[in-house]
Amino acid sequence: MVLNKDGAQRGDYPRCAPSFCNFVKIFVAMKQYAILFFFLFSTCLSFSQTPSLNFLLKSEFAVTFPGTPQAVVPDAQEKPYFYLAAKAGGLQVYNIENESIPVLVKTISIAQLGNLEVMNATQRGTLLYLALGNFFGTQDLQAPGLAIVNVSDPANPSVLDVWDTGVIVQGSGGVTVEGDYAYLCAMKQGMIILNISNPNSIQFISEIEPDKDFPLPNPDAVHEPRARGVAIRNDVAFLCYDAGGLRVINIADKAHPVETGRYINPTLFVPEEKQQAFNNILLDGDKAYVAVDYCGMEVLDISDTASISSLGWWNPWQCQSISNLWLGSPGHTNHLAFDAAKQLVFLASGQSELSVVDVSNPASPVLAGGYGSLDNGIGTWGMTLDGDRVYLVYITAFIPFGSNWAGVKILEWADNTNTVEADVFLSKKVIPNPFSENFRFEFELKMPTEIKAELLDVQGRKVTEWPLKSYIEGKNTLSWQGHIPAGIYFLRCHSTESVAVQKLLKF
């Protein structure tokens, strides 16, 4: 199948004396080759270092009402279990000795958790810490709370203690544990610090509600900040303050935390005053990676916490454009994880499902791969990276994105330096690569398979697609011809069981 696009017309050289005109032609040609050589040299460095990723679906299962999956925590003791924060469905424990068929072995109901819904979780050793309290919607909201669960025997967890604020405001978005303290993201109540040195008796230490009048004074309900995610480094908490940017909290004195810095991307704030939802954060030395909802991911320099600055911005959905109104945006980043060895950030990205961004050059983060398709009617809320496994958590929703399936998918992933080939592919290759105006994708299948393919740019935007089609066992070819800007592109192929990504270089 060949797709054709009209290329741009090449202009003629201006009229001139023959000898001078020949000189101009030679000079321009040499300059073009020099530019091309420099582009290929510099881009191929990135091209060779950035992996093309393959994803193989290992299992998937639906979560039925009243359970609404929020987050997965693989057992930190490396036992064959994972824990699912299932909102009104409580805490669910799954046995994955047979990974293809996860088995629900235990449920801790919300009745055992002060009737508070389970919104998120994190594990330290044999203890699981649950962020409690529904924050979705405008009704049935709950008080923020924390529960500690002993999972030394994952199949028989026991609740050690439950604590909550007693103030019904808007639940909690997440929790981070460092040493003897838990930092609870209590949405409208800000960040709460709890002493957990005795897991049988959670003790309140303090709370801080950062300045609500930044970046917009007297914010309305849409722009009102909410604490969503937090990362701790030494005596500093970096708090994702949904609609209020990133806040720096000095926690040297746990009883008296103080806001000492803040950051928000100015591009969005002027002139539309568009909401920026800073949802989650992870740290890598003096860099921070922040999931910024429908704005993708920012890479921030946090070496000077009083003056945080942007290093790079992966913004595939062009959230600053007037046409992207948050509601119905094709992407909404929420949970994220980092593979330090490969310099990859994994993002749960709503209707875009899973996006993986190469941050080896922090100033120019680029799409390295992903899983899913915009037009399949399902979207992710949570994501967890565990070695070569990715857990994707899907929700049913109408706002902010449409999704008609709630459940969990487990993926195996690998880059091309250590490839786990998708089950259906015996081989695959793009020829030529790098390419100028056309290429062909040659692949061999183990069996007849339905495949859909997309050509994406480095921001993850679709250039073109090959619709879902049945291909024969053995050798097959997809071809493309057209005129597109020079740069890095990705050919993403979806089968029913897997997604494979090939990197291409256009010169």
C-alpha cells in the first residue's frame, strides 16, 4: 500500500552570468551537503542512542464496579503479587504466578479503611501505605486519609492503622514515604506530614496549604490548586500543585513547613490563563520530570530551588493552542516513572495510553515509543514501571477524556539492543533508513495477523497511518512516499497482541 503526498516546489536559481551562476550553484551545493552532513552526524548520535521500543501484551483483565482501578504497586519483596488501589473497591491483592491470568486472592474493603476509598499506594519493605479519600467529581467527596497495611504475607494483608483529617474536602491524590514520615497530598488541604515511625499509630505532625493566589489571584473552582504528587530530596519537598504549578516546601522543621519556591510555565499562562495541572513528579539529581496533564512533560532544573527553570518540554498535544481546551484533549499525563539506565520517562497519557520519552538530552525530550491508539476508546489513569514490566491502569470516564473500559494491562517491554520480539513478528526492517522521500517497511509474520500502522513525529503527532488490515503469514511490505521535514520519526505497528516501534531518520 502506497500513500502519496505532494512535495514542495523547489525554486530555480536567480538569473546571473554563467560563470558566477556556476560558482553560486557549487557554493550552494557544498553548503547543502555540509548542512546535511552536520545534520546527519548530530542527529544520528541521538538516533543511535535512543532505543526503539517494543511492547508485548502479557495479560489484561477488567475491574468491575464498584472497583475503579487507580494505581498498581508490584510487591517490593519480589513475591508474585501486586496490589491494586481500586477506589470504592478497596485494596485488591492479585497473585501473578501465572502472569497471563492474574488471580484476585484478597480484598481489603473500604469498611476496613474508615469507609474511605483507596486512591493511591506506595510500598516500603513489608508495609503498604494507602492514600485514602475520593477526590473525583463534585459529590461524594471524602476526607484525606492514610492507612498502613502489613503485606509481609501478601495473600493475607492486615490493616495496622487508619488516620484521616476528619474534614470532608476532596480526598487525597497520593502519598510519599521517606524515613519515619509520610507526606500526604491532601488535594485542597495541601500537604500533610505524618509520623509513621510506629505503623500501629499514625501521628499528625503538620500541614501546609501553599499560596493559592499563584499564578492566578482569587482562583475560581477550575483554577483552585490541589496537591497531587510529591517528591522528597533531603529537607525539601517538591509538591505538584494542580493548577498552582510546582511548589518548593522546606521541611527541615517537620512541625513548621515553609513554602520557599514556585514554578509555572509562563507560555500557558499568557494570555489565555489556561489551567496547568501539575500531577506528578520524579527527581533525577538536579533535574525534575513533571507530568503536566494535557501539556505532556516538563524537564526542570531544580539546582536552585528558589529559582526553578525549564530545561525542556515534551508537549505533543500543543496544549498552548486555543483549540486544546483540556476537556477532550488526546492526552492527559498523570503517573510517570523513570528508567535511569536508558534515560527514559514512562507516562500514563490518557487516551494516548502510554508514552515513553527519551530525556538523554534534557533540552530536547523526544518520543521514544509508546503503546496504544487514540481511536480505541480506552484511556489510562495510572502506570507503574517494574523492570521489564509496565502495568497500565485504565478507567471508565467521560471527563477529562473518554474511556469505556476499566482494568489493568501488563506489558513486557524492551529496546532493540535487547529485543523481546512481539509474538507475531519474525523480522522487521525499514529500507532505506535514513530515507529521503520514501521508504518501505518489510516485515515477516509467524501467522496471518491484523495490523494497523502509524507514522509519528518526535512529538508523537500522527503524520499518516495505514488502516487496520489483514496480512498474510510470511513476508509483507508497507510503503510510504511524501514530503516531510527532516528529523526523527517513528513507525508504530499495532497487532492484537503487541505494539512494535521502528525509528526512522528523514534527511
